[in-house]
Amino acid sequence: MAIKALVLYDFTAEPGNNELTIKEGEMVTITNQNIGGGWIEARNSQGETGLVPEEYIEVRNVDPGSGRFTQSDFDPFAYTAASRTSNNQMSNGNDPWSPQNTVNEQDSRLSGSAARQSYARNSWTVVEHPQAYQGPGAVDDDEWDDEWDDLNSPGPGSAEPEVEETGGSNKAEAQAASKKINLNKFPSFSRSGPEVFLLANLPPRGKDKISVCMGEVGPVWLYPSLQMDCVVADPKKGSKMYGLKSYIEYQVTPSTTNRPVNHRYKHFDWLYERLLEKFGSVIPIPSLPDKQVTGRFEEEFIKLRMERLQGWMTRMCRHPIVSDSEVLQLFLTYKDEKEWKSGKRRAEKDETVGVMTFSLIEPEAPELAVTEVEQKCESFSRFTKAMDDRVKELLTVGHDHWKRCTGPLPKQYQKIGKAFQNLSTVFNSSRYQGEETLTNALTATGKMYEEIANIVSEQPKKDMHFLVELNNEYKSLLGCFPDTINVHKAAIEKVKDSDKLVATNKINPQDKHTMAKRLSNMSYSLQAEMNHFHSNRIHDYNRVMQLYLTEQVKFYEMAAGLLLL
Amino acid sequence: MAIKALVLYDFTAEPGNNELTIKEGEMVTITNQNIGGGWIEARNSQGETGLVPEEYIEVRNVDPGSGRFTQSDFDPFAYTAASRTSNNQMSNGNDPWSPQNTVNEQDSRLSGSAARQSYARNSWTVVEHPQAYQGPGAVDDDEWDDEWDDLNSPGPGSAEPEVEETGGSNKAEAQAASKKINLNKFPSFSRSGPEVFLLANLPPRGKDKISVCMGEVGPVWLYPSLQMDCVVADPKKGSKMYGLKSYIEYQVTPSTTNRPVNHRYKHFDWLYERLLEKFGSVIPIPSLPDKQVTGRFEEEFIKLRMERLQGWMTRMCRHPIVSDSEVLQLFLTYKDEKEWKSGKRRAEKDETVGVMTFSLIEPEAPELAVTEVEQKCESFSRFTKAMDDRVKELLTVGHDHWKRCTGPLPKQYQKIGKAFQNLSTVFNSSRYQGEETLTNALTATGKMYEEIANIVSEQPKKDMHFLVELNNEYKSLLGCFPDTINVHKAAIEKVKDSDKLVATNKINPQDKHTMAKRLSNMSYSLQAEMNHFHSNRIHDYNRVMQLYLTEQVKFYEMAAGLLLL
């Protein structure tokens, strides 16, 4: 008997995240409860399987023998299929760009994307490890890496009982409580949102700071003299709990120390959570590469995940503010387990997170008029929304082309090749003299077409792949802008209201000035971030387009060369 | 009210002939009765339209206003779609290669292909011009060329009342009567077939002869010292009946005289009928390019028909026996209307037609053992059958590829091009400095992809077209072999039976010797024809493959060149 669950709320799958769209009142079958992070893998009545938020469903019955992974589902390029489906869904009302995510929106029901954001932010706190459901089957489940389990339910041999250490669980509880508000009332950022910063008593200045300076293009981040970089390489299978649990560990080598450190996916995820919590309001922090439920040890998947982790780390290292942060430095340069653990604890206790991060901004520029702030913000919003649309369009076209290039097109070339060879075979049977030149040429042409079929189907991996990967990265990055921009919009609204607030004695004129000054700071940071975004975007697209065109030219030249032989 | 008709017999459409498969008992709508040649255009209940043999259906009601052509159906490449459908049908029991077409087959029901052959042979005699159905609409129908009407129902201004001239109609009636036997009892070739020749009193030798000599590869036709050729060009619209009827006239210029003569499609068809009647048992005479019902004056169609008439004429001119025949010479070199008409009458009166044409063979070689004759015949049968299969395979793949290259593939390249250009437009709106190089490159790439879309969709016309045309020609040619080979098989059976015939006093030993000698003659001619076929085949496929590959290489080089710009 399988584990069944009732869907309590609608949830719309996010593109490329192996998620499953579910509707309130629907029954689903739990196929894996061991995902962690507040996610559960479920199968709907149409047989589609994907992740759903744990809290959106209610388990009805339990089969201790189920919940095993199937390898047949493995598709390292599944993101393309998923992104295509959900591009359509996105335009049907689950658009993170839609006004429903602004602070004025009173609808307390979570949109799929808001829930997802909340989940992402909360995933490290709301983890419940459903050990009870694992059943006897779990003991030989060591082929799979349950990347979450050791975080909250350390086995007897676990070397990392981090959360349970002194202070850790209290902190986690406190954060979980504050996060619950976000989770259930996400659009009401206004309560815990920019206002808090606009009039808050700022915490005492630590050594952390976010420096904006004036560049040729306007406000820019203060870039370090040497750009940090890192290499993610050498994935190795490790195991713990006497070999019962296994996982993949990546070697991460920063250019600053050139000394490798080892990290598992869950460590990257921990870093992502910290960066999101700390910088999410100021800087769009793109999510990590997809959670992958099945086939986690497939070589191709590991390679793809590593490539994506590399892309994500490169983006983080390239960002002057993020790369300068204590938490990223810890992640890249910790010397031993002790330093790692104490660093983790310190990072988790950081109070200057969320909108309070704006307090770290050090602008050297004069106060801006609120209308100018608003215009800039609107213009960034328009640009990122428009780019998001175009990136999704390119991903859809890219996916279609990929499918054609790996499916029908090479099949057709194979058929052409086969048809020439078959004709050659018949001709050869004529026993007519002087036939050989023709039959040899026909056979050779047939074989060339089979070769062209191969190069056609291999081609997307050489060019379209990088175009698709970059656009997926940008899709993820652009998906963070609405939240970041909404923080600014909320602050702008507050500042625009400040005259009224003064008139009604809710704030005094000094408060009004503070709010305007702080809004300017926010605006400088947003402009700096946009300028950073633009310069990276130009660099990234230049690079990938050059690569794409070079490989396309190679492809056509190779085909011509083959036929000329 | 439309003209309805009841289908009396099953009829299976021949690939690429605009024919319609009909089932006994089905009701169809007559869409055009003015096709001629024993064909009628009809539409079935699924809305599919095509030609059906006139005698297979029974008209039930008549609407004098209907029967007009619609131009929207015009598709000069319709042969590809048709050939694909009927390739499948061919394998489902309507295969002209199936044993049901041999003389031993007693089934008096006509197979689609046998009926077609008969129709083709009879088309000039069974024409009935359904003037009564044309109605008032016909008067402004002069845009269309009714290529048959003036043959049997000359209008007041007609300059060609050929059939009605003295002797013409009697001859036509006599032939129609004798043809009726063929039509209804086609498989019973044994009565009017090879036996007639094996023991016939041969007609007195005229100047016509078919010379076989021994070449390096075995028996070969006697080739003329100078191969004749001709050019079909300069299609011109002509009209008659005070402009009520119009038609297309082609200029045909033989290499021998270099003096052009004018011919309409119906003249080519007349020539085809004569050649089929005279040589059909000895030499496969491929049918003319498709009858085309609608849009006969579309420029592209006229160009395509001219190209196909050229291909057909070239094949006829290249054939030493056909090119030497009085009727082809008449067609190519008549000096005036008078010579043309008297030549036509003479050709129509020719008695040495059908199997009697074997009597014109002049072999210089010794008598062959019947087993050897049989082996050769079997081996030719196998080869032509196998080649027919492979040619159809190539046509199917070619058609699929054509469809992809003119449909989804360029659409996809256009979409890619559009996506790049759209991204460029958004990027351009950033107003970030240093954007131009990227946006210009993206726009250029987008335009290149639109250009690639164009060259992809134009490509099949440059290469696949010739491959498809050649294979269509060969499909038509190969489709004639079963009948030719069956004549030989029937003769072989008779000769193998000759001992028994002698024993039962049905023939005398001298007859037996005559039969064997004449079978040898037949075999020499078949071998000569096969050798002619092989040498032409090698030449044709070499030429078309070279062209195909050259154009494919050009295509890939052009694409690479575009992207390199």
C-alpha cells in the first residue's frame, strides 16, 4: 500500500525545479518523504512525479515499504521540459512579476512563487526528517544521498550534529518563528519590511559594510582590486554511518588561497540560505541548481550539477559585496572542521539580515529626490521583467531546437543515410559492370548522413547547452528581482507617505528626513546592483554567444567537410 | 446540387497520380468530369479529392453548375504527399509486383494497378467529353486547359478534328473494342499475349526493326552512332474556339534537326499511348508526368510539368529503339500540320504492336536454353522489385525531409532568430554604456538565423528536388517492369509446356522449335533492355548524387559563411 496524501492548498510548480503542480482537494501518492527542506516527492493521478511543499499536503495512510527512488526517471536535461511547461503557467497568473506580489496586495493566499521563496528561505528550519516512514527498505538505500538527513537527525556515526549544539536549536526555533510570519503573510512585507529599516535603530556598525561609490555609469559597488574566483571540481563519493549513507563531495578551490576545501550540496545550500537571508533584499541571490531526487550518482548528473554549482559559485565570487562577506569567505577558506562549525554558528546568529542589511550601505553621494528613486526603480523593474520574458522565450525556443536536434532531425538523417545505403545494396546486386563507383559513392554518402545524424544530435551539448545554462542562470537571477524591487517600492511608498505621517504626528520631521536619506541609500545600492547586473550580463552573453556561434560554424563546416570527402 | 456517384468497384490510388482510393458502395461527389482519358475527379466523404476511373463509378444526379476547378488545391509538390500515402497502400496488397498480376492468376477482378495500366492504354479511346455537364459556367472557363476536349468533341473553331477524320473513328472503335478485352480481362494476357507471338504468322518485315547485338555486358541494343536529344522549352499559352479554350504549348527541339516543333500535353500523351502500345511488352515505357487537374496555368506548375516532360522526352530520346521509332521521329520532326496528321493516322494504324513487336527483334545470337532464359528473367524481376522498394523508401524519406526543411525547421530557425533579436531589443533598452557591441552582434545573429531559415527552406528545391524527381521517374519506370516481365514469364511457361503440347498433338515439333527460338529472341531483348536500364541508371544516379552532394556542401558552407560574417 502506498502513502496517500490530500492536497490542502494549490501549488504551482516552479520551472526547472522538479516540482509538481497540485490542486486543493486532489489525492497524491507520496513517492519519497526523504527529500528534506520541507519538500516531499509525490505522484499525481496522471502519473507525474515531482516535489511538493510538505505543508501543502496531509498524509492519509502509510506504506512502510514504499518511498524508494526509481532510476528510470533520471533525465539530466529535465529542466528544459519543465521550463517549457511552466513558461506557460507563468503567464497564466503565477507570474512573480504580477502586482499580486506587491506590498499593497492583501490576498493572504500564497502564490506558488511566493510560497517557493518562503520555502527556500525556511527550508533549513522547517526540516522534519520522516525517519518513521523509511521502513526496512531504507537500510540498503545507501546508493542515494539524503543530503538533508544528517542535519537534523544525526545517526550514531554522524560527525556533524551542528544544529543540536548549544544555542543552535534555540536560534533555529527563533528564526523559524519569525520565518513563519514570512511564510504565511509574505506579501505583508510592510510589517517586517522596509519600514523597519527606514526608521529602525540601526545596530552598531560592525566590520561588515556595503560600499557604493560613483562610477562612470552612476553608483557602482566598490570592486576589490583583485576579483576572487573559485573552481568546483573533483566530485567524490563519500559515506558515513558505517557506509549506510553516501553522498557526493565537491572540491572547492578559491583563487585567493588556492587551497581546496570540501563541500557537499547541503553545504552549498546552507551558504545559499545564509546569503539569501543576509543579502536577499539588496542583491538578487539566484537559487542553487535544482534539487535532484533520483539518480543522484549518475555520472552525467553529477557533472551537470558540478557545472551548475560552478556557475553559481562564480557568480557569487564575482559579486563584490557577496564575495567580501564573512559567510562566503568562511565557506571558501575555512581551515578545519572547528573553524567551519564556529563560523557557521556565527553566521546563523547574524542579526543584520533581511532589510536591515541596507544599514550596511555606505554611500558617498547626496540624497536623491524620491521621484528620481521611483523612476529608477520603475525602469529597473521594466527592464528585468522584459529581460525575464525574453530569456524565457529563448529557453523555450532553445528547448524546442534541442528536442528537434536530438530527436527527429538525426533520426531523419539516419533514415536518409539508410535509404542511400539500401539503394547501394540493391545496385550492388545487379552484377552489372561499372557499378562499383556509384555503389561505393552511395554507401559513403549513406554513412556520411549517419555521421551527420551523430554530429547533429551531439551539437546541442556543444553550443545550445551553454546558451540554455546561461539563460537558466539568468532566469533564476531575474526571478529574484521582483522581491528585491518590491522592497524598494514599499520603501518608496512609505517615503511618499511621510508628509501625511508627519501631518498626523505618526512621525516627526526628523524621522521623515531619516527615511528619505535611507531610501537614497537603498536606491544607490539598487543602482549599483543594476550596474553590476548589466556589466555581468554583457560579459556573460558576449562570451556565450561567441562560443555558440563558433561551435555552430564548426558544425556547418564539419558537415560540409564530411560531404566533401 | 452536386453530382453524386456510386462507386461500383474498389480502386486504389496510384502514388503521385492525384488519384483517389474508392471503395465499392461508397458515394462520391463528382468535382470535375472534364479530365478526359477515362478519368473523373471526385471527392469522397472525408473531403479528399482525386482522380478515379470513369467506369468505376455510376453518376446518380447532375448539377449543371458544378464541375468547376478550384485553384486553392494547387500544389506543385503534391506528388510527394501522395507518394507517401500510397507507399503504405502499396505494401497492403496493391503491389503491382504481387503474383496476382501474373498470367496464371485467374481472378478477373482488376487490381488497382492493372486497371490503371489498362486505363492508360485506353485513355485515348474511351474519352467522353461531358459537355452536357459543363453548364453556363464553362464559357468563362478559358483560364483552364481542357487538354482532352478537342480530341473528341471539336468545337466550331477547332482546327484538329483528328479522330473524326476518315478512318480515324473506325480505327478507334476497333481498338477500343480490342482494348475492352484488356480492360476487363487484363490478367488473361495468355489469350492475346505471348502465345500469339510465339506461334503467330509473323507479318511481312517492314523497315522497322529492333536490333540486338552482343556487347561486353551481354546482349545490348544497337545504339545509334549519335545519341539523339531534345529540349522542351518555352511554354506558351494558346487558345482556340475564339478564345473559349486555352492550353499550354511547349516548344520541342530535337538535336537532330535543331528545328523546334510545338506540342501540347495531349500530344505528348498521344505519343505515350503509341509508344506504350507498340513497345510496352518489350520496353518499359514510363508514364507521362501526372495529369494535373487544377491550377494548370500556375507558373510553378507549368515549369514543373515542363521539367518532367523534358525528363520523359530525354529518356525516350536516349532509348535507341524508341528514338529510332517512326512515331517518335514524327513527333519530333514533322514539318507541317499535314505531315503530322498523316503520320498520326499511320501510327494509329500500325499493326505490329503489343507482343507482336517482339517479331521486329533481330538477334544475331544462338538459341538460349529455357532455364537460362528463366533465370535471367527471375533475376531481372528480383532486381527491379528490390530497386522499386528502395526507390520508394528514398522517396518517403525524401518527402519527410522536404516537409521538415520547408516546414518546422525554418520556422524554428526563424524563432531562434526572433528570440535573439528580441533579447537584443531588451538589452538595447538598458541604456547601459558599452551595450552596443553585444546588441549589434545579437541582432546580426538573429538576422543570420532568419537567413538560415530561408536557405534551409529553399534548399530542397536545389538538391532534394532532383533526387525526388529522378526517383519518381524511376518509380514510374520500375512500375512498368512487372507487366513486361510477366509477358516473358508467360512465354517461358508456354515454352516449358511445349513438350506436353507436342505429346498431345496440339503443336508439332517444328512449332516447338519456333517457340524456343522466339523465346530466345524475347530474352535477348529483355537482356538488352536490362543492360540499357542499368547503364542509364548508373549514369542518372551518378549525376543526381553529384548534384545533390555539391548542393548540400554549398548549403553547409553558406550557413557557416553566414555565421562567420
